[in-house]
Amino acid sequence: MNRIRLFVLALVALLGVSWSASQAGVFIGVGVGHPYYHRYYHPYWYGPRVIVAAPPVYVAPAPVYVVPPPPVVVQPAPVYVAPPPATAPVAPPPSSSTLPAAPVPVGN
């Protein structure tokens, strides 16, 4: 009789477990010691703030470009050098020969 009571009690407990809220569906998986797909929560770091704005406007006078004058090259004036004065032709010394004197050229 104890076996029948134990069997009935086990049957009622088994039916009671099946009446509790359960998740419907089929799951087939392979266990590897711990769930490798689970990511542990780490707070996300956003980094330094980046402020996006238009660049600042600088107001300044327009640049002035000064072109230096070209270098001045000083050339001295040409110097006129006068030719040395011409000397009068010197007559050859008298010769002691019996030949007549040489003719003297006549200029224009």
C-alpha cells in the first residue's frame, strides 16, 4: 500500500510541475563549461567630448608685398687714353759709303 501511495504522490507532483509556467519551444545546444557567447557588462567609455564648430574668423589687414628694387649696377665711364705723341722720324746717321742718299717719301 505504501508503494501505491508513493506512486500516486509522485504522479501528482509530476503533474503539478507540468502545470507551472514554462517556456514553450525546443532548444538544442552544446555546452562548453560556461556560456562563451555571453558578454559580461562593462560600462561603455565615450571618450573625450568633441566640439564641432565653424573655424574662428580672423580679421586682419591684407598683407602688403613690397618688391625690393633691382640692384643698381654702376659702371665707370670709359676713360679715353690719348696715344703717345708721335716723334719725328730720326734721320739715319750719315754713312761713309759712296752710295747716294736714300729717297725720302712724300706724304699726301
